[in-house]
Amino acid sequence: MENFHVTFLETRGGRAAANQRILHTPGAMYLQSYNTIVARYSDGKMVFSSRWDYSATTRRYVYQFCGLCGLDIWGIDDAREAIKSGKIEEVTAHSLTM
């Protein structure tokens, strides 16, 4: 496995969200929600796993991750439109790995 380091997204209260991690590798950043990779950002492109909208909590952290990556995705309508337009690619849950 590549070398990587981990940072945590923040809860609404400003604390580290224990189960919402960003895995930083030399070539990409991955959002891991619990034990599932739900998004990858590399080379200026965002890819969502089909599990990106599993729950309201997962979606909230996906939007936070998008914001950190410079994407203006702050709600489900924004995300679905970005997928529909091709700005974000959506892949099957098990195909998005490190």
C-alpha cells in the first residue's frame, strides 16, 4: 500500500469526526466513511462511490470533502446535477479503492 496520512473532517461542533477520514496519498485524497471509501479526488477530478448518499450523515461529510477540494457541492441537488453533467463521476461501491 502507498504511504498515506489521515486527517479527520469536522463535526458541526468543530470536533474531529472519528468515522469520517480523509486519506491523503501522493496522488489522491480519499474520503472514508466508517470502513467505506465514498469519494476520491485526484488530478482535479472527483469520483463518488455509489454509496456517497448512503445516509444524511454520509452526504454531509461528502459535501464537506467537496468543499475542501474546491468544488461547490453543498446539497443533494448540487451533487446529483454534477453527476448528471459529468462534473463528478459515480462508480460502483466496490470499484473505488485506494
